[in-house]
Amino acid sequence: MFGHVSLLVLCVFSLAIIPAYAEVESLQTDRPSYATYMNMYFTGTVDKADAQKSVNLVIHDPYGKLVLITSNASDSNGIFHIIINTNDPNQFSLKGTYGATAFVTDESGGKTISFDFSPDGSPVNHQTSTQNNSQTSQNIAENNTVLKSLNLQHSNSIVEHSVNITDTVTVSKINSTVYHSEQSSTSYDFKNILYPLMAICGAGIVGLILYLRKKKCDSETTDNKESELSSHDDNETKDDYALMVLKSRLAKGEITLEEFKTLKDILNES
């Protein structure tokens, strides 16, 4: 592939520097048709003034696409020989009639011949000009029919698309209205439920605080009463014990009766 590109660049460069008067006088092949892996022998002559110059050969496929370009120098008598093998499927793969043009400086001034190629060697069918014209007219009529059908389908598609867009917009508006209505209803119901719940919870919290405060006060009152009773009992216990001690001392004769009464009065006053 790189060699072909280099050769193409060389040919273009040669066309730019070689004068345009040189021409190929004749061009022929060794046979009219070829198959895969066959050698094609191209021979021809050029003007004596172009003897020993490079002769370019280009080949186009049945659709006019360039598939190969090569070259070879002519001898001193202006005769040239070019050999090409058909083993490259990138160059020779289509069945049909190919065109080969040999030239020295300008392809338009060269010689062109045709040859058939078939990968399996089967014959290539050549249509007459009448058949070609008939086939061309038929193809044009079929193309016009297809174009009319496509235009009609396109018009119907546009109408259907417009109807679908209108229906889609209408359905979207309806869905949006229903959604907002449901959303408003849901929001309204939620508020109606939320506010009473908040009021009940607030009342419960206030009641709980009051209950705990009352319970705390009752507890403190009970503790104070128990403390007073305990203190009173302690005092009574102390008084009883002191009185008992006084009676014991009186019985033992440690104190007199007057002293006993005095001490007892002191205890009662305290």
C-alpha cells in the first residue's frame, strides 16, 4: 500500500514537470477477460520522442473507482510492457468490466481499453445501450415512486407527530392538574391532623409537668412531716430518758425531792 501511494505521488510529480505533448500511440491486453490469480499483460507503444520514458497505467473498477496505478519505462523503440496480477482482493473483487488507461504525462491524452474480470472466471454479461436506457428509465420511475411514497409517509408522520404532541400536552396538563389537586388535598388533610396532635401533645406535656411538680411538693411535705415527727420522737425519747435518770437518782437518794421537782420542771420547759 505504501508503494502504491509513493508511486502515485511520483506520478503526480512527473505530470507537473514533464511537458504535455507526449502521447501513447497504442495499448492492448493479452486476453479480453480475467479471473483471480491471473496475470494481465499490457503492451503498447509511445511516440519516439517519449521512448525510454515512464509509462503510467491506471485501472478503474466497473463503478469508475481507481483500484490500481503502476508504471514501467518504455524501451528505445517506444514499446512498453506492464504485468499485473489479480490476486489482491482490495483491487480486483467486483465482477464486471474494468477500464485501463496508459499515458505518459496526461491521462486525458492516453489510450484506454476495457477488459472483463470475474473472481470465479464466469462470463460477464454486457447489456446493450437499449437495455441500459430501459433499465435507467425503470430505475428513475422506481426512484420517483419511492420518493413519492417517502414524501407521503413523511407527511403522515408529521401529522401523527403533531397529533401525538397535542395529545401529550393535553395529557400532561390533565396529569399536572390532578397531581396539584391531590397534593393540595393531601397537604390540607395533613394540616388538619397535625394541629390537633400538636395541641394534644402540648396539653399532655403541660399536665405531666404539673403532675411532676405536685408530686415533688407532696414528697417534700411528707419528708418534712416525717422529719418533724422523728425530731419530736427523739425529743420525747430524750425527755423520757432524762426523767428516768432523775427518778433513779431520787430513788437512790442521790437527789432530794425538791431537786427532783426542780430538774423535772427544767426538763418540761425545754
